[in-house]
Amino acid sequence: MTIDTCNFKDQKVIVRVDFNVPLDENGKITDDTRIRGALPTLKKVLADGGALIIMSHMGKPKGKVNPKFSLSQITDAVSEALGVPVQFAPDCAKAADQAAALKPGEVLLLENLRFYPEEEGKPVGVEKGTPEFDEAKKEMKERQKEFAKTLASYADCYIMDAFGTAHRSHASTAVVADYFDEDHKMHGYLMEKEVNAVDNVLSNIQRPFTAIMGGSKVSTKIGIIENLLGKVDNLILCGGMTYTFAKALGGKIGNSICEDDKLDLALDIIKQAKEKGVNLVLGVDCVAGDDFKNDCNTQVCPAKDIPDGWEGLDAGPETRERFADVIKSAKTILWNGPAGVFEFDNFAAGSRAIAEAIAEATENGAFSLIGGGDSVACINKFGMADKVSYISTGGGALLEAIEGKELPGIAAIKG
């Protein structure tokens, strides 16, 4: 069953979306890409005459209620985007009565799924590797099934449309599908588009293939970096991880972010790139600041010679040029992670240079795939979303799919 071949008239439909949107200190949405991405699926259910139950997580509340991560903050925004009033269920596991009362065309948004530890299915407060942990894990798996069963009981159909969490084996992304037969569970439009975009990158690589990996830590990207070394012609590593590599190569990095326990790993990546004939491009200079704020004092200095008391916060002018030259000649481009602290306008030039080079390459026929919350926020901040081929709503999910891993949120629907 697909969303196009299903008629939802008089059906209650529970949809797993990814409404983990960034909020400012007043609880206002700063980037609504993920909400807009889910609209085609949600509107199809309503247009057919179905009732809609929306479920999502927000942030990392770690199985506890935390008002800072309450989805009540976005109810009005979802209502405005959908063009219909949205009711709110303050407890996602105790919403049976509200769900039962829904009429065709009505919408109910459930409170943050991760307020319950059962959503993620991880034992809480038990040390890993102990016999108690194994026992707690078994017990939590049973609790997770019960939690998923409760969510499933609200509806006649289940739609998985949260690509951003498709790599997680959570109650709402994978387990809940077990409680629907194959004619009543399916992927939404967003999931279908995401899977097609990944296929486009992996099965139809036009060369040169350039990947740009940013972000603060090498450790969180190691799997994808190693996988990409077997696929790409050029690999640009930027953002905070620049300084781990700089230090590994004997550089002086001042107060810059660095994973001291990953210096050998950085050297190993450099060695692997050489062995595989991949052009590994690292930052040669940076814009350093004397404090972590937009209006601090700045100076341009070599990435391997940052003065004490200063930290690298963006790619420098020479680095930007090097990155842009490599990107502009590419025919397939993958971008995940910014080149600096782009949220501060004074440290956004590196990320902007990458975005502009990708836009130029795309205009010249390259296929460009942008993924991960920060990269998406970048491209939107610069007003260039319409100048790239595809923007993915998933960060980790996109990377795992490109690593060739089967995503639980996809497997659960395929059966």
C-alpha cells in the first residue's frame, strides 16, 4: 500500500512526523523546514476525509517530562501551516479518549513521545555492560512494545513520514508498524522523496563526487567519513573537526574545539584518503575569535597556528577559495554540516561560500543533496534553498542510508 493508492475517508490515521524543529529562547520556531516537509502527507489524509493524529519527538528530554521540549509550543504553527485548528494531547500515552472523539477533518497533536523512556527503548539509570543492564534492556523492550501498541490503538492506519528518525528503532518509528497489517501501514510522501534522493546519490553517481562534512566532532561522523572514502573523489572536512586534524598534524590551536582522544583517528583518515586516492581537503586558515560570541574580536590566522586565548570559529578566506574551487567542478555533491558557527553572522562566511559554490555547480548540472539540521538551516538562512537539487530533513538517517545501512523506519513498513 502507498499513500497515493490509499483512501483515508472516515479513517483515523496516525502519522509519525519529524517536528523536532529549532526554537529560540521564547519558544518560537526559527526554521520550519520539517513542518513544511510533512504537509503534503498530512493534507492528503485531511483531503480524503480522514482524521489526523500527529506524533513526533522534540529534543532529548531523556524519558522525562521537560516543558522546554513540549510540542505544545508549536501547536499554533502546525495549525497555521495545515489551515485547520489543531487539538493538543498533553500526554501521548493517555490520548485514547481524545483520539476516539476525533471527527473526519480534525487534527490531534500528541505531546513529545520522548517524555516516555519507552519511545527510545533504552534502560534508564542502569550501567551498561552489567547483568542488571541486560535484564533492564529485556524489560524495556516489553514496555516499548506496550507503548507502541497504545499509540497504534488510536488509529486505523499508520504512516511513517519522519525520515529524520528513520534510522532509530523507536516505538513510533519501527515497533508501532507491527500492530498494523500491510494494507494499513505505509510511507508518506516525504519518506518516498528522501529514499529516492539517496538512491540518486548512491546508484547514479556522476563524477567528480564531492562530499562536504562539517560539524564539531570527528567521532560522530567517523562511520560516514570512512564509507565516503570508498565512494568520493573529493572529501572536504570543515567546521569544528578542522582543529582536531590541525592538532593531529602538530598544529597549535589555541582554545579551539578539539577531540584530544581522536588525534590518531584523524591521522588514520588522512592515511586512508591517500591510500584510496581521495583528495582530502582541510582548512588552511580560519577566522578566530577571542570569545564565543558574534561581536568578539576576530583575526584571520593559519588553522595550525592559532594564538593562545583564541578559537577558530569559521573557515578563513584562503580555505573558502579552496573549498569553492573543488565544489564548483563537482557533478555529485553531498553536504552535511556547516564550516563554522554560522548562527553568528560574523562567522557565517565559510558556510555561505560552500552554499554559493554548491548553487553554482547545481546550476551547471550537478546533483546536490543537502542534509542535516545545521546544513538545512544554513541554506535557508542564506535564502538558497531553491538553488540546490534536494534538501533532506534527515541528518543521521541520511548519513546511515548513504553508509548503506538498512533503516528500521523503512524496514518496518516493507515488512
